[in-house]
Amino acid sequence: MTTTIPDLPLLSLSDDETNLMTALRSDLLSQRFKLELLDAYFNGGQLVRDLGISIPPQLKGLHTVIGWPRIGVEALEQRLDLEAFRWADGSDSADLAEIAEANDLYDEASLAHLDALTYGREYVTVGSGDGDMPPLITYESPLDMTLFWDARLRIATAALRESVEDGERIATLYLPDQTIHAVEVQGGWQVYDRDVHRLGMVPVLRMANRQRTADRIGKSEITPEVMSITDAACRRLMGMEVAAEFFGAPQRYILGASEGAFQDADGNTKSAWETYIGRVLAMERDEDGNVPTVGQFAAHDPTGMTRIIDLYARIMATQLGLPPHMLGYTSDNPASADAIRSSEAMLVKKAERRIRRFGATHRDAMRLALWVRDGEPPDKARRIDTVWRNPATPTVAAATDAAVKLVGAGILPADGDVVLEMAGLTEEQRQRVQSERRRAGAASTGQGLMDRLAALGDAPAGAPEAVEVPDGLDGL
């Protein structure tokens, strides 16, 4: 008699799994300092290096912040609005909408884009939902996650996410056939769950920014040039603060004054501030009848420093691809609408490139979610499209005029969804328009039928009239 013993999940990591986790943790820790530095520049918390020349020791703790890196990153991210997922063949996309809405993807995607632009990369994980819930799609920060990459196949071979929850260090190891969840116990790792999905691939994707063929990890929008200019502008602002402390009030000098001019009625020496605002303005003649000479040095003029900061703003605008007015630089002559759109051309083009790169990651994540839900990969012939808001800033009149001309030329149908998209309507507005069109069409068909029936009822007896009944209503 043969007894079958069921396979039990391992409560500890195997040697290969332990070695792999150790290597991934080393990679994660090696990148942390650089990522935290980028985060500091984004949040304005970087330490500005003082040259030690013009800043006195009493003002060493003075900290100035200029938010140009944040402005540059957010200006680009604000033009990346993911609106919907749909099947390219025009079939019903309710299944895609269900997964997206269950994971709140449209709001979460903006957070992923912001991290990808700041850190140079973001990670997307796909897992099974709880019970009958749709698959779970989450975006993970590179501060907490890393992966090993196969450059030839362009897929991950292993990934690790590490976090601290309720005082315990949690690690999730993603492998091609399973996902392992472990908790740190007395310096080791104890497995508390193994999700054996048998997908044959790691359910983790990387959303990389500014990739190159030799660097698939991605680069941040906060480049070394941006950091350098930010530090220089902060030092200049700090110099203005120091100048305001020392030279904000004009310095005065007194020649030929007696000692009594700096004493009160009791013979006590006055403070420098009392002397400045008091007796200095009303001096008495000395014993020989001479009036002391009182003068004033020229006050500090910050115009030279502000011009330098304007220069830094123009240089920073070039580095970030922003119009200079977004960084606070203005000229005497206001720019025209055409000039503003021309200055935004580089920003718009960068947004279009990011849409293409990030859209591919969102599309792959949705296909992977369908694979997890159905247990088999979706048909490759059915392509998923990501719908984005236009990253440019055309006027409503210009967008509407372009759509009307295409309809008038017969290139696009007047009742199609493409026309509504070109006119600048959001995905929700386009769905509402289509619903109203269907209701209006049904009401028009019903009213036409009632009119024909009424006309038939008013006809003379013995003179039947052929009534054309619309499709779907021939059972009446």
C-alpha cells in the first residue's frame, strides 16, 4: 500500500533563494544614497555646500531653498494624464475598465510617473486579488524595490521588495514561478506565504525614464546640471540674506563728535541701536562751536544678485525644457500666445516621448493582469491601447476647428469617438456623449413610429397604408 505525502510549502528559504535575496538586497542598498539625494533635491532638502568665503560663522545654519527641480519634474508630470484602456479592435473594453477602476490606476499612475521622473525608474507589480476581486496592480518606489534584468529578452529575472511594517521587516521575492513573502526573524528570514503562480515570468515591470541602450535602468530628470545650478542659485540667495543682515540699514559715520554724544543723561554708554536712531540725528556743537560731521555709506543694492539669479533661471529653463516664465523669469515685454506655445515645444515633445515609453509599461501591466485573472496569456493579436490626454495646450477653438474640418472633408465620421477625442473631451465626457446619442436615436425612432401609427389611424377606412417598421420593433 502506497501512501502519498502532499508537498508542503517551505517555511524557510532555500540556499539559492537566500543567495538571490542577498544579491538583490545589496543592489537595493547600493542605490539608496543616490535615490535619497535626488529626493532631497526634489523636496528642497539638499545641503548646499558653502564656499567658506562670504558667509560668517554666525550664519552657518542659514538654509535657503529654491524649488526649481520640483517645478521641472511636476511640469512634465502634469502633462501625462492616463485616461483609459481599450481594445484596439474596438471591442467592448469593460473588462479592462474593471481592472483599472478596482486598482484606481488613473490616480496611481500619476504617482508612478512622478517617481519615475524623479528617481529615473518606477516598478509595477501584478498579483492575484483577494477572493473574486480583480488582479492587484501596484506601483512600487525604487527606494523599496529592485530587480535583475535580462537585457536580451527585456524582462526581469528576479525582483525584491523590502519594507518595514508594524516594526517588522518584510521582504517579497518575485521569481518566474512563484512569489515568496518572508519576515525577518532573529537575523534570518521566515517564509509565511508562497504564491505559486507558474506564470513562467517575474510579474514585475520597470517603468524607466530616459533610457539608453547601455543604460536600461533609467535616469532622473534632476540631472547633475540641474543640481549644480540649483546649488549656485541657493548660494546666491544666501548671499542676499547675509547682505540684508549686514547692509539692509545704511551705515553712518560721525566725525568730530564728543564722547557725550554716545551717553545718556546719567553718563551711561548707549547701545549701538539707541545711538543709531537717537542722538545721531540731533548732534550738539562741541566746545569750539563746531558741528560734528555726520554721513552715510551707500546702502547695499541687490540688483546685481537678482540679475544673476535671472541668468540661472534662464539656464535652468534650458536644462529642464521649460518656458522661462515657469521659473519666475520675466522680461519687460510680455510674450505673445504664439511665443508661449513655441517655448513649450520642447516640454510637449518630452511629454510625448514619456507617453510612448510609460504607455508601453501600463499596457504590459494590463496584459499581465489579464493573464493572472484568466490563467493563460491573452491573445497577442488583440492589442491594448492606452488613452492619454493631449500633452500640448491647444485652445478649445483650435481643437474644435480641426475636428470640424476633418468631418467636413469626409475623413472622419461625425458620430465617431475619434472626433470627440480630437475636440478635447475626456474619456468620461466621450462616454456620456455616446450614451446621449443612443438615447436621442432611440427617442427619435420611437417618435417616428408613433407619428406613422397616428397617420395610419387618421387614414380613411378601406385605404390601408404600408408602414415601414424599424428593425427591432417588428414585433409590435
